[in-house]
Amino acid sequence: MILLRVPIIGDIIDFIALLMGYIMQALFFITGGFNIGLCIILFTIIVRLIMMPMTIKQQRFSKLSSMMQPELAAVQNKYKGKNDTASMQKMQAETKAIYEKYGTSPTGGCLQMFIQLPIFYGIFAVVRDIPKYVPRVKELFEPIISAITGVANYSQVLIDSGLTTATYDTEDGLLQFFNAFSADQWETLKNAFPTVSDTIAAQSEKILHVNNFFGINLATAPGFKLSLALIIPLLAGLTQWLSVKLMQSKSPVNNNDESNTAAQSMKMMNTMMPIISAVFCISMPSGLGLYWIMGSVVQCIQQIFINKYMDKVDVEQLIAKNMEKVNKKRARQGLPPKKVDTSAVTNYEEAVQKKEEEIARRGERAKEIKDSTEYYNQNAKPGSLASKANMVKMYNEKNSKN
């Protein structure tokens, strides 16, 4: 992850992870540390609710983007194939004018995404390494770590057991290593250290119990082997697909328009995201997969309410509010205010009407196909010679009447 290598951003992510860790600690205290899966579910709901204002702002920008898209596409088509400097400058000027008309900018949605990205990395760090951020979980590992590090040359014993090829000489390293253990690995560890096997057996049983979520060990990755844990990546892909569908349902832009490059790119990304989610959850701990699933489920529920809210948002008022912000910025720069361009609202309404008309045409076409199929298949067994003869006869009779 390149972002983590940037010192300032890395510090921000660490700080966010620390804050998220406090939330997870509180949940473990409230639930009595009963189950990590339950805490992840509650954690996801709380985090999504905290981020909901940013989600709404993102949806507002998406609505404006969908309103602008037909005009932006028209400008792109106008200068398609023209790569000279003059044409490129004119295209940039016209594109800028469209954004100004709607009171926004090409980077309007980037800020929300930029804010959410380090938050996601912080959440990722907490869910991936819960013992590091939750003392009550860490306490379960401490007796094992203490017992093993008391054995002479324990690092070599770990390597000889086949559990690892790396050398672990710190408690934090051992904590992260043991956190991803399966039941079989705990058994191997117990056999490798017979003098402290009782401690390993007692504590590993508690750890497996805490990580158990309906028979799935949340600390281990599902992998490509056939197991109950494979339901995690499958549900991750499905819920992500549902979330994408709900987000697309309110877009007035025709994503099937092959001339609309932006729409086609978005369509491709929306198709790939569920697949990426599933693959991601196969190779990552199931706890992260559970977070991914719950995130999509909560997002679906939020999206239903956001869609209802956005239906009530007056387009003219939305543009007016944006223009108000733009004019405040222009006033600070000593520039005159801009007026709301009513053609922006008209263009949006036309785009919505076109989409509704297209949906209606598809519905009528589907009904025609269904009616014609029923018409030709009546009075004869489908697929039979009589059916085919009857189809020709009825088709000729129908056309002769017209």
C-alpha cells in the first residue's frame, strides 16, 4: 500500500486506527468480549453511521455529475479526434463552463474520497489485527507468548515445526503471527512445545471460541479450499453487487450509451467491484470479509434512505446552494457573483425524461415479445410440427388482416 509509505499519511492512518481501536475496545467491553464477529458487526454499523454525512455529500455530487454528463459528453464528441492545442483549449474552457454552471468542479467528489481513503486503511488495520488494538483479546495470547519465549531457542523450534520460515524475536511479531492461526496450527504448536502444551491448549481454546462465527474462524483466510468459510467471499461479492445496483438506480444517465466514455468506465468499474471484493475476501482473514459484507449491507440500507432523500431534493435548490458557495469564494477573490443558469435544471429534467421513456419502451417491447410468443404457441404443442405450421398460418392470417 503506497499511501502507508508516505510519512504524513502513514501517521494520519495510524491515528485513525488508534481512534477506531478505541471504538472496538468499547464494543468488547459492552458485549463482554463474547465474540469478535458480533463486535465487527456493531463496529461496522457505528463507523458507517459516522461516515454517513460524507456519503450524502458524495451522493449529491454524483447527482450533479449525472446532470452534467450529457453536456460533458456532447463537448467530448464535439472535439473528438481534434488533438491540436486550440481545440484542446476550447474543450477545456467549455468543460469548465459546464462545471461552473452547476456550481461545482471536476475535483468536487475527490475530497470526500480522499478523506474516506485513510479512514478505510485505519479500519482495515484494526479489523486485520484486533489483538493489537483490543487489550482484552491480546490478554488471551500473552500466556502463550510468555510460555513459548521462555523455551530455549524457541524461534528455531517454530521453524523446525514447519509453522513458519521467518524468525520472530519480538512479542508484537509473535502476536500477529499467532493471531492468524487455525485449529490445526494450534495443534502443531502444542506438539512442538510439549513442556508448555497445557498453556497453549487452554488459551488456544479460548482464542478459537472468540474467533468462531457460526463455525467460521474469523482469524484465518477462506482460501480456495472447499469449506464453510467460502460463504464469506460469496456474500461479499453479492452484497457489493446489490449496493452498486442501488447506487445506479437513481442515475438519469444512460450507462448503455457506448458514446459516453465516462458512463462506460463507471459501468465497467461497477461490474468489476463485486468480483474484486470476492477475490479480496478469499485471501484475507474472514473477519475482514465479515466487515466487507456488513459494510455493503449497511450501505444498501443507507442507500435506500438516501435515494428517498435525494428524490425530495430540489435540483434548482441544490445548484443554488452550490452557486452560493462558489460566490462566497469569488467574493473573497474580489470577483463578481455568478447567477444560477436555469438551463442546468432543464437539461437534467430532459435527461430524466429520456431515461423514463427508454424504460417504458423496453417494457412495451418485452410485452410485445411475450404476447407474440403466446399468440403463436396457442392451440399446439410448442416445438411440434403442428406448432410450426400453426405459427406460419397464424402469422400469415395476422399480416393479411393488416
